[in-house]
Amino acid sequence: MENFVPELTLNPDLDQEVGLKAPEIKPAAPAAMDDEMLSEAERRAVEEFAKKLDLTDNKMILQYGAAAQKHVATFSEDALSSVRTKDMGEIGKALSDLVGELKGVDLSNPRRGWFRRAKDQITTMRAQYAKAETNVDKIVGILEEHQVTLLKDIALLDQMYDLNLKYYKELTMYILAGKQKLEETRAGELAQLREKAGRTGLQEDAQAYQDLANQCNRFEKKLHDLELTRMISIQMGPQTRLLQNNDAQMVEKIQSSLVNTIPLWKSQMVLALGLEHSRAATEAQNAVSDMTNELLRKNAEILRMSTSATAREAERSIVDMETLRHTNQQLISTLDEVVTIQNEGAQRRREAEAELGRIEGELKQKLLELRG
């Protein structure tokens, strides 16, 4: 909703429930702390809201932006709950069980006696295949349930990401309106009170100046607190996408097993049973002694074909290099983002500390001047 403008309020209802059902917000590109990221309607809303602010109102200063901060706090708790309720270990166990079942029926190992002339060999193969197929079908059901859950989580994370963008813009508007009002107050009313106190020398005029200066400082600290909350909102964006990417990769892994691995395994079992039937029939027809050499040649050819197929299967890589490269790139990207976020956080804290020191020095200097 391109025309959606967050609603700013001086009377936040902190008890109001904050849920994940919200208007769909078009993701906005990251921007610096200025009004260029806002639409014309949002800039007008900031200007109108700044006019309503009264820095002499203690309650207003205490509650300023509290609603937006509660939204971010609730959003963070929802994100934490989403991670806490996931059990990727169950999916990993199901995939491991699937691999175990597929390995349990090894059609490529001649030591199992599948090339012997034994009638019960086909019966044994059928029983082994039926048992494995039953277990595989159970595992497939479990994997499909996990797949549906993960797809729902991915959709939920999309909604959470959009909400976070909304809260990010809302905080930005609060901060911009507050800074505008703070600058106007210091340049206007506070400067006039200072000039009046210096001109009259009256205690009440000096106290009025001092009170407003203190209110401005408190409000400035409140704006800094909102900026910290805004930084949390910024960090939640990539964190949400990381969670979503992890879920998507697991869905792809499950999907690959369902549509590739299992059908391929079943088709190979059918081929193996067909080959075994053909071999048994050939042996029965070639029971005459003068066909022994021909039978040996055919068995040798079957063995060669089976051995070649086994060798080709053995040479196949379990994990594609493309998968390894993608995983490695994702890991490197994650580490880079963590380092970047940590460095930016450290830089902002240093800047905030320097700014607080400078403000404190200015305040002390002004108090000394008033006493003088």
C-alpha cells in the first residue's frame, strides 16, 4: 500500500494487542535518517505532528514513541517464538531414516546372492522391497507434514518482514518529528528564555530557562532511545530473511527427496525384480548341458552390466558442488553481515557516547555562565 501513512499518536495504548495481521506494506528500500525516504503525505504528517509536541509536558516526553517501541518489542518476541517452536532435528532424523531405508535394500551387492539360481531369491527380494516401501511411505508422510509447516513459516516470515518495515518507518517519523520540534524549541523559546534571564537577572526567569533546557535534554535522550529501537528494527530485517532462507533450503531438500530420490529408488527396485525374473527364466530354459557355455556368457554379461551400473552409482557424488558452493557463500555472507552489523553498532555507540559528553559539557558551561 504505497499511500499508507503510519499514524503517530501522543496517547499510545500500550495495552493494545499487537498481532501479525496488518495491511500489506510494500517493502521500502533502506535509506538514511532523513525525510527523503518518506512520501509527501508522510512528510506533511511529520510536520503536523511536530507542531502538536509540547516539550514542557512531562507525560508526553515519557510516552513519546512508546507505541512504536512496543510494536518492535512484540515483533521481536514473535520472531523469537517462531524460532523457538521449530525443531529441525525432527526433519533431519526423518531424512536420516529415509537414507537408512534406501541403503537397506542394496541391489548392487552380489554377495547377497541375487545371482544364484534360487527360486526363493525373488520371494526374498519382494518381501524386502515391500517392507522397505512401507517404511519409506511412512517417512514420506512425516516429511510432507514438515514441508507444509515450513511453507507456512516462510509465509509468516514474509508477513513479519513487511510489518518490521512498517515499524521502521513509523519510528523514523517519530524521530524526525521530535528532532524538528527540539531544534525549533532550542532555537526559539529556549533562546528567548535565556536572553530574558540574562537581561532581567531574575531567579524565576533563570529557573524557567533551566527547566526548559532540562526538558529539551530529556527529550533528546528519548529520541536517542528511539534511534536505538530503530536500529533493532533495522537488524530484524536481515535476521528474518536468514530464518526464511534456512526454512526454504530445508523445503528444497525435502522436495528433492520426494520427487527425485524416492521415485528413482522405486524404479530401480522394479527393474531389479524384472531382471531377476528374466534371469530365472533364462536359467530354466538353458538347463541342458550343451547350453552351459552360453549360460555362462549371459551370466557374465549380466554381471558386467550390474557391476558397471554399480560402479557408476558409486562414483556419483552425494552432495553437488553447486550446493556446497551455495552453502559456503551463504555462510560467508552471514558472517559478513554479522561483522558489519556489529561494527555499525559499535560505531553508533561511540558516536552516542561522544555526543552525550558534548551535551553534558555544554550544559555545565551554560550553568556556569548563568551563575556568573
